[in-house]
Amino acid sequence: MDWSYFFNEVMNNRDALLHGTAITFAVSLIAILAGTVLGIVIGIAVTYGNKPLRWPARLYIDIIRGTPVLVLVLATFYVSSAVGLNLTAFQAGALALTLFCASHVGEILRGALQSLSRGQIEAGRAIGLTFGGIFRYILFPQALRFALPTWITAAVEMVKASTLLSVIGVAELLLTTQQIISNNFLNMQFYLLAGVIYFLIDFAIEQVGRFIGRRLEQPTRRMV
Amino acid sequence: MTPIVEVRALHKRFGELEVLKGIDFTVAEGEVVSVIGASGSGKTTLLRCLNLLEEFHQGEVLIGGEAIGYHTRRGQRARMGEQEIARQRAMTGMVFQSFNLFPHMSALDNVTLGLTKVRGMPRNQAIELGDHWLERVGMLERRDYRPSQLSGGQQQRVAIARAIAMNPKVMLFDEATSALDPERVGEVLETIRSLAQEGMTMVLVTHEMRFARDVSDKVVFMEDGRIAEQGPPERLFMHPESPRLQAFLKTSSF
């Protein structure tokens, strides 16, 4: 194998590779952040909402989670233009991944919240907190501990799912890699490189997750 | 003088099942009232109605002269809004059978949460007051411990501090010692007794008959959703009138 040719090609295509990595990173980050916020709202609705809130939330989780991400990506892209929403491929892709992420976060949060004892809510009520305060100070911090490992898995899933945006023409890392390969035919080398970059992004997410996890485990103050 | 707690013709149903069938009783300031009775007689439900953890369907509960939980608008009885109910709940302090401390917080933070977030007290003032009440229940040295690092008795004492630090008009104890190991019951009863001696108004649902007899000003005996007999502990325990109370006392241990 001619390594100097490979390195040469990497250098020649470095702008494209960096751009592809940046797109992958950006779309994943948007999906994870926006999806988490939306997912928290859905998780609360499905766990504590009254019927008119609970049912749509439940339906949302079941339908979106039960749909292949590729279908979701294609549907968002084509349906949005059909209804007159002029989204770019990037916007449509980010929206699809956000919706997907929200359904997972909603379900993860529901599981964590339901594992908490009902006595926690009652104790919060007894000291005069309203539901907002009970959720913020009592339920959510506890649920976060339960949910964090699964949440990290979901975040990593989003990065992997972002590869599917290549089918609607978002020049993320995979599509960029394919375009480079079509010029130089270094199949193995460039797919391997892409694999390493995906691994590094996911590895970074897991490290951030572990860091948050350790912060949560720390006692409020000195522990004996 | 207005009683601290006044319950008038209180009715409560769970679906078809009527669990409170017209309860009337009052608690005067500084009075300690024990509610006794068999399981399923409605005593815990009654207590939970006093701080609106249970809804009720007829009758009134007044805390410090204020009707709680429901108002009548144009002849329609309606539940009050969440803010209002939260404010009214803070007028009472509740101690649960299973402690229900917040496991992700230190003992001190358990006590100060309500002070800062409900009472709006500055943090340093809340810590001062939290320390005061933790000391009062003998838990000051453990202020930085998590609930999981405390024994059941210690947890319950922290829970008492958490409730009483809010300066409630009345303290409600729901079988506060039932979930404890026998050797831990004493320390919690001692804490409750000392608060009673300081003049704290209290309603206790309890199975500790000896304690109820020693510490109460008034004992309420419940049977099948009704108050079958109430009065001073000497009379109820020594000269019970109703055959049901006589039978209940025979089966209870002292």
C-alpha cells in the first residue's frame, strides 16, 4: 500500500474532510440539544400529564421511535417541501434527528421518573412546593442520575444516525468521504479514516457524559 | 379562641368506597391529639386530608381559621389553584411513615429546601435555621450526610426537622415510627415528645398506644370511617365506653 499517496490525498482533501466533520458535529449537536429539551417536555407530559397531554406524548414517542431513522429523514425532507416549508437539506436533516432524539429522551426520562417513589412528590408538596419546584429540585436531579447512561447512548446514536443525512445530500462526513473516494479510489483508507473520526466524536461524548456523571455523584458537601 | 385545626362533616370517597363518613373534630393551639384505630379505619386518610394530599368530597377543613383546598363560587364547590394549595400545605408540617427524605441532598439541604424555595429565605439564614432544628432533633453532627448514610431513626428525625423548620401551625405525624426497627422507635418518640412538651400543636396517627396515652391531650378513636369515641386519654384508655374501642384496646399491645 502506498501510504504517501494516501497522506497526500488526505492533505489535498483536508478542507472537505474538516467541513464534513464540522457538519456531522453540528447536526449531531443540534439534534442532541434540541432533542433533549423537547424530549424533557414530552417525558414530563407522558409521566405526569393529564389525558389530553399524556396521549399525544405517548403517541409521539411510539410512532417516532417505531420509525426507521432513514424513513424519518426522507419524510422530513420531502414532506417539508411538499407543504411549502422551504427547508435546506441540512435543516430538514437536523429536524428529523431532533424529532428522533426527542422521542428517545422522552422515553428515557419517563422510565427514570417512574422509578422514583411517589413519596418524593408528596414530601415536596408537604413543604409547600408547587409541581414546578418539585420537578426542578426533587424529581429531575434524581431522574438525571438514573437516565444519564442511557442518555449518553442516545447521544452517540444521534452521531451515528447523522450518516443517514447523506441520502438527502447533506455533505456530512460520510458523503464527503464517499466523494473523495470516487476521485482517488482509496476505499479502505478513507473509510477507515472516517471511522476513526466518528469514533473520536463518540468517545468525546462519552467522556463528557462520564464527567457529568461524576459531578452528579459528588455529595452536596463533605461525606464521611 | 380559634382552634388550629377544625374539621367539619368531612366526607371522602375512593371511587364507590366511602372511607370518611362525616368527621368532626378540633385541635386547639398547643394540643396534642392522637388518632388511633384499626388499619383501614380511615385515620391516615383523615390526616392526609388535613394537608390536602387527599381530596375530599364534602365538609370543611380549617387550619388557623382558614378553609383549605376548596372554595365555593356561585354555589359550585371547586378545588383551589395550585399556588393557593401549595401555600396552604405549608401551614402544616407532615412527617411520613417512610420518611421520604430527598436522597440526593444532605440532611441540611433537606431541611433548607423549603425555607429557601418556598419561604424565600436567604441561604445563610436558612442554614442557620436548619442547623438550629437539626441540633434540636440531635442530628447536627450529621448535617452533611446523605439519607442513605443515616439509620431509619436518624432519617425520621431529619424529616421532623424538615417539617418543623417551616414553622407550621400544626405538625402531622403519619405512623412516624411504624417503619422503624424496634430499637430505633424510642429516639423518634423522644423527639416528638419533647416537641409536644414545648407546646407544638400536633396530630399523630399512631399504633404506639402507650405513647398516645402518655403524650396526648386528646385521643380520637376511629372505626369504619367515623369517630367512634374521643376524649382525654385517661378516659379512653381506662374507661372506654364503646364496645368497639374496648375490643380494639384488648388486641393492642402497650
